[in-house]
Amino acid sequence: MSANWADGKADQEGGRLLDVVLVKGGRTKIRYAAELLADDGTRVTVRAPWSGDGVRDFGFVRFEPGDVFTEYYWRDRWYAVKEVRTATGALKGWYCDVTRPATLSGGELVVEDLDLDLWRSADGTEVLRLDEDEFAESGLAQRDPEAAAAAVAALDELESLADAEGGLESLLA
């Protein structure tokens, strides 16, 4: 575990809890409690139940109460990968957020969402680039061209991994 974890809370079973804070456009988009599974100093892994209100149907996947997200965040990469399973453990797929590298301080894991996303279905037949229109409208390319280039490169890398045999899974091992 990382040394900067000292301020974390413990759950009823003695596991470590932290708050995942997703920031978008300078504001907190969502904050939720997650169980810290691992922190090797570069990658932070947490598990959390679906934290949305009710069902969210994207057309290609439904997130619903009972779903469990095992989330992988990197301090040196511009993305996060979230493995999504049903309450019974069936794999739905992987939802990937393009983000600035994550920061963990005390009991907060803070991640800045850069709008671009990628979905890969459990069987690998569906790989979808998402929200490219939102990314273009965000103005990041004009405000911070280096960050915009890193974000596009991260989405390209995720898509390449999602299309490769064992690609996304290899990131999570």
C-alpha cells in the first residue's frame, strides 16, 4: 500500500475505504465510497457498487443497482479502466474513462474526466469510442493542447488494447 494512504477510513470488515472524486470542468461530478483493494504506488485499484440513481441505460450496456465496478486508476497514465459485473458476478464489460493521471491524498482518489470514453463488451465483439463530440466541444484542445493530445493518444491506446487478444485484461493483471 502507498504511504499516502494513512488517512483512509476502515469499513465494517476492516477493509480500507476511500472517496473516489470524479472532477469534470473544474467541478465535482460525482463522489462515492470505494474499497481500496491495492495500491502499488503507480496503480490504485478500488471496488464499488454502482453509485448512480436507479438504472442508466446507454443502449450498449445498462448500469443498475447491484452492479459492481472494479476500478483501476494510474498515477502515470491518462485513463482509468472499470471492469463492470452484475450482482451475480457475470462480466458485462469494461468502461474506460480518459482522465488526467489520478492523485491519491489522504482518503481521496481524485480523477479529472476529459470527456472521452471507451466501452468494450465482455465478449469483445463491441468496442465503442464514446463522447468524442463532448471532447471537441470542451475546448480542451484550445486551452491545453498538450493535455488534449495526451487524451486522444490515451483513447487510441485503449482502443488498440480493447481490440487485441487479452489487451485490456493484460492491464489489470
